[in-house]
Amino acid sequence: MMDFRIEQWRAWAPGLDSNEAWRAWAREPVKVTDGDEQPSCDFLPAMQRRRLSRLARMTLHVAWPLCGDDEQLPLVFASRHGETPRTFVLLSEVADGQPLSPTQFGLSVHNAIAGQWSILRGQRGESVAIAGEADTFEHAMVEAAALLGEGAPAVLVVMAEERPPAAYDGWIDDVPFSYALALRVRGNNTGDNAQAGQRWQLRLEPGHGDSVSSTWPHALDFVRALHDGSETLNHLWKTRRWIWQRVP
């Protein structure tokens, strides 16, 4: 059993960049149009923004306001698919016999965004970059629980996915549109009950080995629960059943 308090959260998707917009989406969830829209990240100098991919901009946009200016917080960056557009360009260049850019290759690896966050934000502590299956979001929360258990006062968890190039359509079917969700989480300590935030418990139980396709990624289902007051969420993937329970 893992206990969390969601102190703050922020999410982004094309056309969805405010609490009001996400509340409206949670009431009537639809697949939004995913073009080239991306966060401006104008809190960074232009020279630093130039190196950021769209996925990196999404990640920094949602995470940046949740960390104080002089605060050091562990980061868990989670993405099942990672930098698919950048990787696709690199693979296309290999197929065409073109030389690869070392910079582009270095920024395509899965922990590159966590590294960019550490550099741009001046973070000197721990960071974790993970990629799982359809329950990557829950695995990110397990990582956060471990960091909290080791004494971290709070942890930033970011789940981000970018809509992949059309060439992946036959293989990647769980990213209806690009999105990023950042959570600032603490443990549910006894002395913290009066403090702000939503309290949740997450537990893992054995499943029956049959994955259940969900209309929306688990992270977006959780955004809906943050708004609609759902008491329980059940996410089944293969032999794992993840049960979220809201705590009064």
C-alpha cells in the first residue's frame, strides 16, 4: 500500500492548459486535435529553448511551476514511448545512409529530458527516467514512493507522451494525443492531514492475465478523477491490477 498526498498538479495537452479547460475535458473527454502546438516555455532564455524537443517543452512546462526557485526535489520522469519523433528522424537518416548528429542522438535517449531539467533548473539531487508498459504511470508512483521512503520531503512525478509519427500507427495505439501531467507528491503522514492537497492510496493486486484496453491513458483517467471526485480507480494490465483509492 502506498499513500500519497497530491499537493499540486499541472497538465498540458493541445488546447488544454488551464484547470478550467481540464475540468471541462474531464466532464466530456474527447480526442483533441494534435498538431504542432507546444508550450512556449518563455520562462527560459531563447538560446536554451532552442534545444528542447516538443516532449521536453511539455515536461518542463508542467513541472516548472511545481518546484520553488531555490528548492531541490527529486524528479521521476516517465514515458512509455519517449522521443519517438526524434528517434524516427534518426532511424530515417540511418536508412538513407546519412551521418547522424551526435547532439540529436544524445537528446533522444530516455533520460535526456531528466538531464535537461536538472541542468536548466539547477537540480543537484536524484532523478529517475522510466519506461514501462501501459501502466507506466503507476510504476512512476512506485518510484516516487521509494524516494519518499528514503526521506525526500516531496517528489515531482511527470508522465509525458507525444503523439508518435504516423509510421508507428500499427504499433503504438495508447497515445490519443500529446499530453503531460506533473504531480507534486508527499507522503500521507499523520501530522500532514490538515495540509492542502488530495490524498490517495495506491495498491497492487494480482490480475487475471488479461489486459483491458482503456479509452484513455491511465494518467489522463487520473486527471479526470482529480476533477470529478471519483473515489476509486481500477487499472488492469496483464497480471497487475492497480487500485487507486481516495482518502477522505
